[in-house]
Amino acid sequence: MFRWFKTQKKSLPPIEPLRSEDFTNATPIYHFFTDLTGIHFHQKEATTTPKLIRFAKGHNCFSFEELIEKLRADLSVREDLINLLTVNETYFFREKGQLDFLARRSRTLSTPLRILCAPGSTGEEAYSIAIILAEQGNALANIEIVSIDINTEATQRGRAGLYSKRALHRLPDEIKERYFLVDNDSYCVEESLKRCVRFSSCNIFEKEFVELGVFDIIFSRNMLIYFDPHTVEKAVQQLKKAARDDQSLFFFGHADLIVTPSVLEAHFEEGIKYYTLKKV
Ligand SMILES: C[S@@+](CC[C@H](N)C(=O)[O-])C[C@H]1O[C@@H](n2cnc3c(N)ncnc32)[C@H](O)[C@@H]1O
């Protein structure tokens, strides 16, 4: 007697076709990023594209087309890309001549002063202004400094107020002693400084920037260098909305402006260039 066994066929999972990667054309990503932030990459694409490929793969995208879809649909992916591609280099007492000039102009203030750092990156600029004004004998309670940046990690770090030795390399020892608590190699800004600086993650081209209100002093240093001339003009139109009136002072980084933007008037005093709104 024979018994016939039927060989049972095991059902195997369907074989997924291997997805091939295609990272040939990064141009749409650059356009998307420039439209969003104003930042141009010009000659830096050769070093930036490998970063973009790693970023895309890290977000499970097999092509730049897929990445662009994700960037359009998902705010957190957009935030990650901004945090990856923005250059947040800054340090305490950078371009200090302008800060000293401001301190001389605002010696012992009688009225409250609102100051904007747009962009403020990780906070060194805002805290430097607070230190310089305090050193002039101004009560910090009279001063409000708002530091904004499109990079959310930078503003978080500013809020924490914790810095490495490197960020403080321009500070004299007595300033470090007066305004920082030292813990091993970390320097934490003192509470009185923290109280007068407010951090906000925001893009100067978006409406939340205008909602910050108006300011007596506007610092916008070392951001416009990443924009093309048309975007510089657009950015300055935005910054104009943050001016309280035609007495408000604007300070830019030394390489930021090649020509004076149409809405501003340049002044040169005590070796320092600053701007006010052009009177109409
Ligand atoms: C090199 S840092 C300058 C920081 C500081 N002002 C200084 O001079 O040391 C430039 C900063 O501009 C910020 N940024 C670039 N585009 C921006 C935008 N559209 N809105 C707000 N911040 C922007 C970047 O995230 C970066 O932190």
C-alpha cells in the first residue's frame, strides 16, 4: 500500500523588487531651500550634495524627488534640513566695535530699550550686547533683547546659555568671572543676563517675524552674506518692519551689504557704520 503525500507548498512572502537609488539632480532641493530660507549655495553645491544624499537616505528617501515630497508634506523634515544646512558660526564680542558704539550711545538709559538680533544663532551676540550694556552701568531690567534664528537647535542652545571655552575666547577674564558660572569646561551665563534675553525660532521671511513687534536697535549680522542681492533687498524690507521709527539703528556684519539697500540710509560715526530708515 502506497501512501501518496502531497507536498505542501509553503506560501513565501512576495519578493519586493529592489529599489534603486537616484540622486542625480539636487537642483529642486536647492530651489526649495532657497525659497524657504533665502540661503543660496552658489559654489558650495559640490560639498553640500553629499550631505543632502545622506539626509535623504536617513529619511528613507531613494531619490531627491521623494525627498522633495517629504519636505513639502512634513514640517519636521523641513526643520531637520534647516538645522543641517544653516551655518551658525558665532562667538562672544564678535565685531565688538559696533557693540561699544551702541554702549556709548545708550549710556545710562532712562527709557527701556528693545534690541533685536536677527539672526542671533546660539545666543552669543545677544548675551554680548547685554554684557556691554550692563558694563556701562545700565540696569538690565530696562533692556529687552530678542534673539531669533531659523535654526531651532541654535535657539534652544541659546536659551540654555551653556558655552564652551572657544565661544568665549575674546572675553577678558574679569568679564568671564562677572557673568558666567564655570563648571569644568562649560560656561553658563548668569541669570540676570538670561532674564533680559528672549529666544525665538523664526524665519525672517515669515509672518511670525513681524509679530515680534518693533525695536530701537536691530542687529542683522552675518546672515545676508548667504543671500543673493535680490534676497538681501527682500530681507531688509522685512527688517524694516521691525524698526520702531526712523530713529531705530541698524547694524550689519562688515561683509553683509555691498550696496546700501533702497530703504536705508548709511551713517558713519566714530569709525562705525550704521543705518537708519530713509526718511520719505
Ligand atoms: C553665521 S550666523 C550669524 C550669527 C550672529 N549674528 C553673528 O554675527 O555672529 C547666521 C545665522 O543666520 C541664520 N539664518 C539664515 N537664514 C535665516 C532666515 N531666513 N531667518 C532667520 N535666520 C536665518 C542661520 O541659521 C545662522 O544661525
